[in-house]
Amino acid sequence: MRILILTFLLPLWSTGQSDLLQTFGTVSHYEIFCPCKLLKYYEDGEMFYNCYDNSNDVQFTIKEFKYLDGLDLLIKKLDKNIYQNKRHVDNSNKETVLIDDYLSKNPRGVIIHLNGLKFVKVINDFENKFFFVDKNLAASFEIVLEPYRGNDLGEWLDKTIESVKPKKIKF
């Protein structure tokens, strides 16, 4: 009987989300500060993460744009290890092209360098967003914060940008 009672009471004592750092990304994984639980959705063949924070009245949306899959990353990593001294691939040019393309679609964007990543921060009337490209060029991510009732999200946006970091596997 005690085991049965503990089985039903234990979930009530635990919290649903103990850490506000959450993981996102399918090919390259990153952590981000988000006060609500991110849920994965698929729509029109594209995947995105979404949540709504009731306490701050903010909608968070993370869109992932894939350029490589897991097998491509593995081949790229093997290629880099085998031919490390013989040839060098410059990824900064490809990253610059992706960022310039995003800036052309979002002319109010500003480039920010933080935590070894290059972000494009865009503040519009109805949404605040930022964009960055994975270091391996496997994917890029657009994080959109939409305020409701005219909330100012400047501080939230900065806090969210500062929290983004690559997820490291812990053994």
C-alpha cells in the first residue's frame, strides 16, 4: 500500500521543469533560457519549437533550418580528421553568406558577437528575434519572441541571446 501511495504522490511533489535551460536542435544541440516548456512541432515539413509563457505573456518560437544531416556531419568530421593538414575549408565565408541573406530579409538587424557565436538581433514592432548559424554549418536557428499586450521584451531578448550556448555531452 505504501508503494502505491508513493507512486501517486511522487509526481505531485516534483516540478515539471526544474531547469530553465532547455535543449533544442536536431543536428546540432544548443541550450537556451526559456521560462516555459518548449514543445516540438512539425508543420508543412518543417520542424520548430514553441511555447507560451503565461507569467510574462510572451510566445517563444524556435525555427531550425537544416543544411546537413547526422551522416553528413559524421563524414565532415572524419574528413577533417583524416585530411587535417592537407586542406582547409573556410566556413566563415558560408556563415557570412547565410547571415547576409538573413540581414537582407531583416534590414533592421544588428550583428552581435557573443559566446563564440555571431547573432543577428532584430527588433520589430510586433516581434523581437535573433538568428545564428551553427559552427559546423549543419543548421541555423531563428528564435522569435512575440509579446502580447505591448510588453517590452528588450531585457528578455538580451537574456535569451546571452543564454544560448552549444550543449556539451556530459559523461
